[in-house]
Amino acid sequence: MVREITDGLKDRGIDQRFAAFQAYAGEQLDSTAGKEQTSEVTGNCRLSWYDHLMRNPLKAPVEAEQFTRELHQALRGDAMGLIGRW
């Protein structure tokens, strides 16, 4: 999926504009991050997964789909299947 999106951006001639947007988004995330850097939050209740997805928008649809698929499978089965997955 990432390759398809990347190819589409190139075909439309907007790949450089997208790269600029992605750099800008990363700068904004950096400038608004809290002082504490832990594995779960940056000190202002920002989840590390959110930060990751916002910095990697081309991978976000794939990762979100995988997350929802695994969540759905866990909820259909034994409720204990949720422990330790995320």
C-alpha cells in the first residue's frame, strides 16, 4: 500500500510537497512534545503510537488496519486475548 501511495504522489508530481508536509508535521510534533520522554507518553498525554503514525503517514493506514484486525480477532475470542497484546 505504501508503494502505491508513493507512486501516486510521484505520478501527480506532488511527492516533494508531501515530503515537506511530513517534515513540517514532525517539527510540530517535536515542538509540542512534553519534557518527559517515556515509552508511553511524551509528558503531555501523547501516545507513542500516535506520534509514530503522525510521523509516518504513509504507513498509518496499514498499521491501523492491522491493529483493528487484531483487536477484532481478540474480541471475537477469549477476552483474555487482549492482555499483553498492545
